[in-house]
Amino acid sequence: FEILQQKTGDMNGYAKNAHSVYFGPNTLDGADAKTFKLLDNNGTARDAAHVYSRGAVIKGADPDTFQRTELAYVGRDKKGVYYFGKALHVRDLASFKILEDADACSGQREHCIWARDKFDYYVDRQAKPIADSDSFQVIQSVYAKDAKQVYFGSSVLSGADAATFQGLGGES
């Protein structure tokens, strides 16, 4: 029996023996103990067939190409991006990039603009269309603008002048 990760705070840890893998007191049905390994200290692991986030299979994730990103709760593989263990459905993987680090979004996930691709920007799990991708820029985590419009989280600020809109500092 081998403990791979101790329980920390509210998160169970992983363990395995020659035949089974465990997340806390639960057996991970279908997990391959021989190829199972921990990927990070945030509850991400893989075996030959699956990627796991806190003991749950990340559906569709490719274990051979899955990697953590600079944000602990975001991973990616050759097919997609996964946010808190769920597929994000990014329209353009080649242009997808993370804009904010975990600290900038703390406490404001429902409004924080944290990633983008050439078609959309991302607020929590929501993909929102960008009117003008070439000029899109984030201002203070929760605001963004492009040449055509201003955004607050997942909303467009109707009537805001994109040409003159600027942040004043602080969180909002």
C-alpha cells in the first residue's frame, strides 16, 4: 500500500496498492494501479486511460498529452482545455491563452476575465464572444475592451465608449 498524496484541508488524497487506486476512502473504479501517478498537489492524476481531478475522471481528457497550466485549476491536452475538471469547449486551441493568474481572480470568479482565444474571452466557465479580437485587452481583471465595445465580466456595457474607457485602479 502506497500513499501518493496526504489529505489536505477539505481534499482527500490518493493512495494505491497493487490492484486498486483510492481517493480518500473511495476506490476509483476502472483506475489502473500500475500506471496511476500523481500530476500535482491539487488532486490531478492520470493512468493509462484517464485523467482525474480530485478523484473524478475528466471526461475527454487525453492522459498522454494532458498538462497542468500556470493556473492550478486549468489543464490542457491536444484536444481541449479543462477548467475545474470539466471541458471548457475552446473554439480555437491554437490561440487560447491565460490572461490572469489565480491571485488576480480570487474572490471574483464570476466576473474575472481570465483567458481568451481569437473568438471568445472566458469568465468562469462561460465563453463570451469578442467583437474585435485584434484590439481586445483586459483592464483590471473584471473589465475588458476592444475597438467596438466594453465588457464587465460576461456582460457588454452598453453605451460605454471603448475609445476612452480606462481603469482607475482597485478591483472595480
